[in-house]
Amino acid sequence: MRIPAARAAFAVAAAGALTLGLATSASAATSTRSVVDGTTTYNLSLTAPDTAAASGQVITVSGSGYNTSQGIYVGLCVVDGAAGVNKPSPCLGGQDETGTTGASHWINNTFGGLFANSSTFGTGGTFSVSIFVKATLDDGSVCGEDVTCAVVTRADHFDTNDRKYDVHVPITFQ
């Protein structure tokens, strides 16, 4: 069967548009931050999608350069100001200690892997985790409408007021 040239051209164009649409929806943003902790400088890098479905979806978040002696949480949180200024809070799903929402992940080299949604750092303070994000937070506020949200890292509950490891990747919901 022979396909007319116009139909073939349309099929190629449609396939290209679909590929571009998928690439756009899967685009990621990277935020970086250098911090000094004692005599060591950590060059933090956090990569996450910059858009997500408002109704919710699981995203992959990766990072590198983190202090493996300092546990962190990875999650979707309300942010106010630049990273390191104010504690990112509230966060979708809270600390998710039971692992029921998947909205946060705890990375800690002492206890990571022993609890739901937890793991340890890889070499060089690296990690790659999956978290669930959605536009409407537990308190009813909506990211991009009522509050500004970002995918963040922040110090875990052992040093919750330490802002050195806060890194924000802004995210919008469609």
C-alpha cells in the first residue's frame, strides 16, 4: 500500500510534535548552591522536573555534592525567599514516616533504607529518588495560586533548623 506524500509528511510532523511534547513535559531544571560547613565546601546540585500534572504524578529527583553526615528530606514544599533563608514548609505529605503518600523521601547514611521512603547517599553525596507531587497541599493551599512551591532538599529532623542544605527547584503545575 502506497501512502500519499501529504499523509506521510503529516505523519512525520505529528510524530515530531508528539516527541517534542513528551520532551517538554519531561523537561528538568537544576538548581545549585555552594555552602561551607566547617572547613568543607559542598557544591550542591538538585535536578527535578520543572512541570508536573496538577492532579499529581511521581517524579524523579536527583542530587549530588551533599554532606553524607547530614540527613536530608526531599519533597515538594512551600518556599519563601531564596534557598537557605527560610525553612521550606509546609511540605506535601509531611515527613511521610509510614510511607503511605510517597510525597517525601529521607536520605540518611545512618538510618536510610531502614524505613519506608528512605535511602542512603551514594558516592559523592549523590541520590536519585522518586516522590509524589501534586498542586494542592494538605492544608488546601494550591501551588502557583496561593503559595509558591518547589521541589526541595532540607535538613532532616536531626537538625531541622539547619538551612545549609536547602536547595529549591521551582515547579509549576498544569
